[in-house]
Amino acid sequence: MLDPRLPLQEPPDRDVSQDRNALTAYVRTRMKRYLSDEFSGSGNFLVVYLLDAQLETRIAQRASELEDAERSRIISAVRDEVSSLPRTGHTPAVLTTLTVRRPFRELIADEFPRMPVLCYQELSPDSEIQPIARISLQKDADRARSYRALSR
């Protein structure tokens, strides 16, 4: 799967080169400079959405076990944050952990096919990160509580 003629500073472990997802993650982390430049706007700022820690933990632990209702809540939370920002020519990325990047990307791919999802390990050390919002299921729960309180 990996061409031995490719010049790599550190070749991946043999286990990584046999696992497509692990190999993809390995290559993406080696493309730090390219990914940072590709998704940075003017001024070398990377404008990003962050994921709430509880949401990251839930996806990292059981992404494949999420029920349809929970998947819909996550997509709705992303939609709410994305729709609250003014339209610009540059789509902000979602920045998360290495273990959450791929399952989160797969989760939102149908609804947000052009939204980049990056992990911290894929960014060059000199990247300037500018968080604009935190995607959270808690906001969704807070809205539901507020709605119930108003409807009483």
C-alpha cells in the first residue's frame, strides 16, 4: 500500500501502512504545512469551529453506535452554528482531535460536503487559530428547556 520509493523522514509503522484509515491520518499529519495554508484565510488565520468536549468524547467513544436521533441532533447543532454566521467566501473548518476527525467528517458529509474537518495534529505549529463558535449539543438542550418554559 505504501511505495517504498517515497521519501519519508519517518516511515510509518508496518501496522499503519496496512490500515487505510491509519495511513490516511498519517499522511494528513505529514501534510501540516499544506493543510494549514490551504484552509487559512487572509492573514494566515485559520478560522474554526470547535467541538464541545462532551460531544468530542461521545463521538470518540461511540461514533458507530450513535442513534439516528443523536446523529440528527449533532447535524442540527452544526447547522445552527453555521447559519448564525454571515456568508463569506471562506468556509470555516471544524477543528477537533485526531480520533474524532474522521468519524465527525463522515457524520456531517451528506449535509456539509464542503466543510473541512481538521485535527490539531494536521496544523503547522505556527498556525494562528481563530475560534468563532463552539458546536455543542448543550445549546440544543438549553433551547428546548427555554421553549418548554415559555410554553407554560
